[in-house]
Amino acid sequence: MATGRRTDWSRIARPSLAGIEPYDPGETRDEAKDRLGLTDLVPLNWNEDLFGPPQHVLDAAAAEIARAPLYPERAYADFRAAVAEWIGVPAASVVPAHGAQALIGAVTQVFVDPGTHVVIPQPTYGLYAQVAAAGGGVVHRVPTNGLALDLEAIAAAAEEHSARLVWLCDPNNPTGLLIDRAEWAAFVDRLPDGCAAIVDEAYIDFSDPDVRVRREQDVLDGRPVICIRSFSKVFGLAGLRLGYAVCDPEVASLLNVIQEPFNVNRIALAAGRAAVETPGLADRRRADVAAARAVLAAELEAAGLEVVPSQANFLLVRIGVDDGPVCDRLLRRGLLVRGGESVGLPGYVRLTVAPVPVMREAARELLAALRAT
Ligand SMILES: Cc1ncc(COP(=O)(O)O)c(C=O)c1O
């Protein structure tokens, strides 16, 4: 029989974790289906790729299972080289990881000590602030200007607080808005010495190549910039957990001090490599998403709704009423969408872009839900 007191883990864990709640993904999709008696539920809430990866990418993943007993030594190097070639940087500037999320954590561990100042816009993806706070960082939030990131105010906050890190997301989640090239160049010039910009480009491959910022070049030029990218979005591999950083080789070494050796499984590496080695795959997906996004936007705008011009695989829509009941009604109709309240924008909804027939259904159902509330 056990004796003695139960362990009080909160006294042993790092004090900076006190009061920080873990991410709660909420009710699972299967639970929601069972609860509401639905046969089908369309997931438009997490910005996954609803067009699906090509069969040969899935075949490459399946073939790799036979090599499961072996550590992914060669697969890791091959994937790194394939990504480097695809984006036009040396392999030493590519750091693979199990998802952009892993890199958000690793970057924070490299740069944030207890008391380090970190500047983060509001609203944006929630994980940057969560991991910075968990690392003991002091987080300064900078509100957007309207819905756009206020780069001047962000640089000013970095200066004011002697911040070591600034987090940006481009295109930003939840708005889908892209950072302008000239504004970006001015921002990097203005960043104080000793401060780095970490840019989460999880959705960058959906944006127009003629207007998006080429941060690979900033990295090659030795600017204080680190990019984080994901295979969950344009390549449709969210379930395999794969991403990479583009950074100076010195930062790559630091990240590799923090990240585990062989941190990505060989199935994800094989699928990722097959995806980047497929000529034009990202371009085709960008075109598919842009076409379907335009259909959704046009149908909602025709009904008088305000749609934010997105360069990502989701669309933010101003509905001007409490988004909770609207999302509940859509869920009962088999469409899972993200309410604005949960991403810091009450009165909005965010919908993942899916093939055109789904977009037409989503527009119809959203308009019906708005008429009914
Ligand atoms: C801005 C942003 N960054 C990162 C992620 C997660 O990326 P990954 O699946 O590669 O961890 C998401 C997922 O929705 C996201 O919206």
C-alpha cells in the first residue's frame, strides 16, 4: 500500500507554467457528430487541406512503413536537401521539425529566458504567446490597425521594451491578410539591434508569388529573420506533422541543440519529399484554393457581407452579430466553422476553403443561419 503524501507537482514544475492552460481542441469531430446525430461533418474550422494530397505522395508515405525499424538518418538529410532545392537556399538553412508548432516551441526555447521581452500582435495565432509565457517571457501584445498588422507599432514596441523576439504570421491567421513588401522592408530596417523577427509562414504558399515577401532572401542576406513553414496546409499533410524553418546556419545549429535528434518520423519525411519533388504541386493547390475562395467570397459579398481579402486557405467574414449561435446552427447543419470570438474577433466567422461545391453549400448555410438569428 502506498504511504506518505501525494506529490504536489506544481511545487516541482517551473513556476512560469503556473496558471497557463494547455491548448484545448474541444469536442472531437466524431463526438460532435454523435451528439448531433449527423452522418457527415465538413471540417471548415482548422484550415486543413480539404483538396487532399496526390495519391503518389500517400504511396510514398505508405512505402516507407517497411523501413520503420530504422532511424530516419538518410531520410532526414534527403528531405532537407529536397526542401532546400525547392525554395532555393542551402540545406544548412533548412531545419525540419514535426510541424510548425514544434518550431514555435523550439525557437522560443532558443531565445526566451525568464524575463525576456517578446512582442506579439493581437489577434494572431495563439501558440506564440502561450509558449513565450510558458518559457517565462514577458509578452507585449500590439493591436492590429483595423485588421492589418501594425508593423510600425510592433517595431516601436520592440524598441520600447528592448524585446528579443517579435512574432509575426504572414498571411496572418485569423485574417488572411498579407504583409506588404515595402512595409516589411521598412520594418526589418527599423528593428532594434538584438531583436529578431520570427515569421510564421504556415500559409505563405497560398499567397500570390508576385506580391508576397521573399523572406528566404532576408535569411540569405543575414537579416535578423527566421521563417517557419508547414506541410499541413498547401501540401495537405497535417496528420503526419511536418514543417521546417528557414534560417541562418548559426540559428539552425541552435535549433538543433534544442530539438531532438531524428525529430521527424520517416513516413512524414518521405511524404514531404515526394510533395516538394512534384513539379507545380503547390502552384496547383494555390490556384485551386484561390478559385474556390473567390466563389465563397463572391456569394457572401453578393448578399452584402463584408469579406476580408484573404491570401490563405481560409476566409474571414464579418457577420456583425454574435458568432456563437451562428456557428452552433451551422454545426447542426453539418458545417464546422470557427467563430470569431474564439480567435479574438467577435462578430466574425472564419471558414476553411474547400472545393467549390462545399463553398457554395457553406455560403448558402451561412446566409440561412444569419437570416435565422
Ligand atoms: C498560423 C499557424 N501556424 C502554425 C500552425 C500549425 O502548423 P503545423 O501543423 O505545421 O504544426 C497553424 C495551424 O492551423 C497555424 O494556423
